[in-house]
Amino acid sequence: MINRIFIHGLESSNKGTKAVFFREKYPDMIIPTFTGNLPERMEKLNRILSDKSDIRIVGSSFGGLMASLFAMENGSQVKKMILLAPAINMIGSVPQKQGKVSVRVWIYHGRDAEVISLTDIGPVAKEIFTDLSFYIVDDDHFLHKTFKTLDWNTLLA
């Protein structure tokens, strides 16, 4: 069984624009709200996904950092990840054992992203992900213009 989860950004929730989009398009998608600090959020994510396999993760901003950390420790459960302007530039400050992620990863990052700089993301992504497609799009951090135009059916298949 395919398991899909959307992990929202730091100041968002499961009521944000992307979460609403996914809830309408994929009613079976897991779309929790995460609060608290990173260890609290990761503990909740691990609890939610502990008995799941064949997972497709969409992680937005801080959710992209969470998705990456989850895949580092639970790679065998994850089939693929789609990361939207992921905050992976913060990964070096996380006190968790880190390693490579060998699952298929797509990153979409806005050329005009103010929140997380493209120059901070590229080198980190190439270091962490061994099977990476990295797309720089004409958009901002929130990917307002790009998000709904992506081929989600193929990405999440």
C-alpha cells in the first residue's frame, strides 16, 4: 500500500494552502500538524510513520528538513521524497547522526526565495542525496506560481 504524507513548514499547519491542496487531491494522504521544536516534531513524525512502508514524503521548507532527517534513519521505509524549498541548510546544526539518503529525491526551489537561499541549499543537497533531481524555478520560497503546476500524480505514484 502506498503511504503519502505532507510535512508542512515551521510556521504553517495542516490548514495551509499546500495541505488543503493535498487533502482535496489525495484524501488518503497523511497531513498532520506539527508543533514544538525539532525533536518534538521528529518524535511525532516517527510515531506516525513507524508502521508504514512504501512512503512518499512531500516536505515543505522546515518539513523538507524533517523529511530528510527521517529518510536518513528510515530509508528503507521511504520510496521517494519531493522537497519544496527545503530547509536542509539547517541540517548541520542537528545533533542527530547524519548520512546519505539514497531514495529518489526531487527538490523544487524558487530562484527568488528569500527565506532559504539557493546558494545554501545546492551544495548541501548534492552532499546528502545520492539520487537527486534539483529544479530551480522562477518563483519565491512558497512556490506560489509553481506548486499547483507540478505533476503530482506522477511525483506521488
